[in-house]
Amino acid sequence: MSDGPDWPPFREVSFPPAQMRIDRRGDGVICLEPVLPLQDFRPSIPLELAAQAAAIPDRGYLAERPAPGAAWSHCSYAQMKSGADAVAQWLLERGITRDRSVLILSGNSIRHAMVKFGAMAARIPVCPLSASYTIGTDPGRLREAIRLTRPAVIFAEQARLYARALAGLGPVDALVVSDEPARLGGPAIPLREVLDSRPDQRVAASIAAIDPDEPCCYMLSSGSTGPPRAVIHTQRMIGANLAQGRQILAKTAGWDQVMLDWLPWSHVAGTFNQMGVLSCGGTLYIDGGRPLPGLFEQTLANLREMPVQFYTNVPLGFAMLADALAVEAPLRRTFFSRLRLMLYGGAGLPQALYERLQHLAVDTIGRRIFCTTGYGATETTSGCMSIWFPTERVGIGLPMPGLQLKLVPLEDGRHELRLRGPMITPGYLGAPEQNASLFDAEGYLQIRDTARFHDPADLQQGLAFAGRLAEEFKLATGAWVAAGNLRAELLQATDPLLAELLVCGEGRDYVAVLAWLRPEACRQAIGPGAPDDPALLAAHPELQARLRAAIEAHNRAHPGASQRVARMAFLRQPPSLELGEVSDKGTVNQAAARQRRQAELAGLYADPPDATVLSFA
């Protein structure tokens, strides 16, 4: 897709100039920093909440559905402030010290937000925990999270969901708060009792005493490249990161208006959206859907009802949305009616998917929708780089104000990303050895991600993500495989037929791929008579011909051993959240998924290969 006179322009956007200061060093290192300084910000979420509750007390802050299809329940800014103050009072009355924490076992909800903001007001670090820690029969991951964060209070909002996980732990040194304590089978405090606390002057005094640089939140990393770690967040980090987003994206995104979002608050992208809306005085509708079979219909039902100005999702969610938009004209008209900005996170967006979304927008409203990203990590609070300049290329953009970016050259034309700024974590909780190597000699966070410039002659065109160093492996020949970069290229080459894939080959002679199909897209590609049975679908000659052509075209463009794909086979069992194969934001842990699928991996490399394996010349 090219930007020309025959191609409609973007719907109106408003970004400040993205001019960069560029420092090229003699050793090949490049440092980038926006000329635009970061605006002043308030380094205290409790003070942000107090300001909004005073200015717009009756405006809705959060809305949730008690069940799919039910009417929305609303919470105003004044009600959120009242609930958070009650939680803070209850915590302060118990004299909990700041070396303990409040552990939240809850999905996104109004009560979840009250407990989080109340813990912050009481100056007790809060840790929202992913659902993956509480499902299944093995309590090991939950026990490790408790050992690491030392909670004095565990908030298990919905007892029916967490009773088994808590029972598996045995006795714990923490007060348990829940909506239905009797379901837990042990001592627990009713949530209503906590929310009935009457705040006194201690709450205001605690908020006034907040140190912006003390830990206020522990965010457990998703563990996509290793064991989860408790990343320390401070009020200054959060305030700086929110200020970046407000300064660059909020005017176009309309965070002071209505937003619909499913991203979990146990992950930085979801909690950024929640607090970004708070800091702008908008209303966030909590989407109970997920980009998963059987759950995405909830998202579509909400989008049919609610036009939004800003929409964020992971690439898989945008792919599922594009499929729905293509066949449902009323949904398409509602979705694009007010939309001005789409943001993708969690992984790179395939260029072909970007173009499909733009064609749908043009066919519906005659304009394109600006598409941006929020590159970052748990260690950077959330996205600290973005696309805030005219471009047709997907990527990770350029640093936003307040962030200094160092690019260390690698041998293959990529650069290692290193970051410095007020939104960067001081380190991991209880991990002195990891903290010792977290920063380089100049104080830059060594995130161990890599990127390429879209145009090395014009750095202002921004960067494209090129994989994580931790995901790279060696073939038996000694060639290094940049698995993350190769994964992105293969998803782009085969779009829209593959939902996700595993890049295999460590210690082997060649690269091969295990892939999950996107059944609906595959059936549309085959046309009338496409089989419903997954095995028949994967074996269909038309589908195999399309995939063969795509992979062979990729191989012709990338003939080197580290990028050429020799074989492909298809996976039927989806990646498991329970077994740690997929994060709750939808990204696949490549190492965990390969380890679980040893039988399929053996079949992929069998000699001769099974008849279901595609081999490429």
C-alpha cells in the first residue's frame, strides 16, 4: 500500500512533531531522543483520582457487565474515590507495613480498581495477578507469587473462581477478602465489610505522604522468555508513562471520551489503558471478551453496541475482528463511525493485516484509520515508544517524550534496544543478581529486544521490531536463528491463513515450523465445499497449495539457512494458558509450547516425514 493521490487520507489525527535528536557515536551506537520535552505530570495516581472526583464527580469512570448480555453497571469518579478510600482506611487500621503487599486475584472489575487504588492510597504495594496463576491443579506458580510478593491481604473477588486455587495452598500468612467468604472453606473477610469502612484523616494523610519513588505496584512479567519476575513500579514511573501517552496520543484517541477494552489489568497494557482513561477523565467500558474461540463474540457484541474513537488489541484480536468486519456490514459501520486511532501491542502487526483493516475502513467511511503501537515492556511501565508521525509501515515507531533510546549495533544489521527515562523500573523485587546486570554502564535498561530501521538513511521513519535475543537459538550448523523476527516474517507471508506458529530447529540441521491455522480464514480461502473437520481442512489441496506458495516465496527471498523454512506441520490443540504456553494478553511462549509438543516436534523432523508434513524445496 502506498500513500498517493488516489489513496484516501487518514481520518483527522493530531500529533505533535516527532523530530529526534540523533547522536551517532564512533562505535556505531546511535542514541535517539525526542526534541519535544516531557510535559509536567502528577506522580501520584491517588491524587489523580482525587482531582477527577472533585472536578467530575458524577461522570462515569468504569462500566462492567455482571454477565454476558446483562445491562451495564456503572461507577462514577466519586464512587471510585469513595470505594478506594474505604479500602485504604481498612488497610491502614490493620497497620500493614510497606514490605508486604496486597495480592489481587480478580479479572478486570470495578471492585478490582477500588482495591488497587485503595492499596496505593495506603502506600502498600499492590500486585494484580494473572488468571494463569490460579487455574489448573498445581498451586506451584501461585505459591511462588505469594513467596515473592509477601501479601498481607489476598483479594479473591469471585470466590467461586478462586476457591480451588486458594485451598490448594494450605495455610497462608494473609487476610483473605472475597465476595462470598463461605465458598472458600476457610477464614475470609466479606468484601462488603471492607467497603463499609468509614475513612478518617488517616487516608488523606497517607496520600499526602506518598513518596513517588517508593514501590507502589509489583507487576509480574508474563514470562514469555523465562520465569516470571516481580517488576517494581513506582508512582513516578506510572505518572511519566501516562504523561507520554496523554501528550502524544490522547487528543486523537479521545481518552476523555468512551473506551472499550479487554486487556487484563494484570498486564501493563491493560492497566495503562485503565489509568490513562482515569487521568483524562474518560469512561472505560470493561470488555468481558477475549480474542479466543467462544469468547470473542462478547467483544463483537459490545462493538455492535458501542462506537469508539480509540481501539486497542493484540494482532490476533485484530485478525479476528477483520474477519468479522468483512462479513458484517452493520458492525463495520458502527466500528468505523467514530474511530480515529487503532493501537496494536503484544507483538508485531503483519503488514497484510494492516492493509486489510485499511481497505475495510476505506470501503466503509472513505478514509483510513491511523494505526499506531505502544512498544514497551513490564520494565518500562507500558508502551514508551509509538508511531506518532506519518507512515504506512507497521513497526514500533520512535521514542516518546521523556525516553532516551540507545541502539547498539549487531552483526546482522539489527540493533539492540536500550532505554533510559523516568518510566523505567528501578529493578526486580528480591532479585539482586538480576538487578546487577539489568542496566549498562550509562544507566540504560538492557531490555534484550532488537529492531531495524525502516530506512537507515532516514532514521525519522522509525523502527521495526526484529525479535528478542532471548528467543534466538543455534542450528546444528552453528547458524543463529532470530526466531522472533522469522516468526513475524512468516505470519506476514502467510496472512491470513495462520493464527500463530512455533519456530523450531534448535540443535537441528534446518528450520521447521509448527503452525496453528485460522480455520475461518482458511475456509474462506478454499471457498465453497471447504471442510469443517480440522484434519481435512489442513490436508486440503487448495490450502496446502496457498501455504506452499507463500513459504516458497519467503524462501526465495531468504535463502540463508537461518531464515529458510524446510518443513511445516499443523497443530490442533490450542496453546494452553493453564500450562504457561500463552500469556493472558494472547502471546505464545515459544519455549514452553515447543517443550510441551515433543511428539509433534519429533514428527516434524522424522526421516522420512509423515504425510501430513509439508516439505519445501
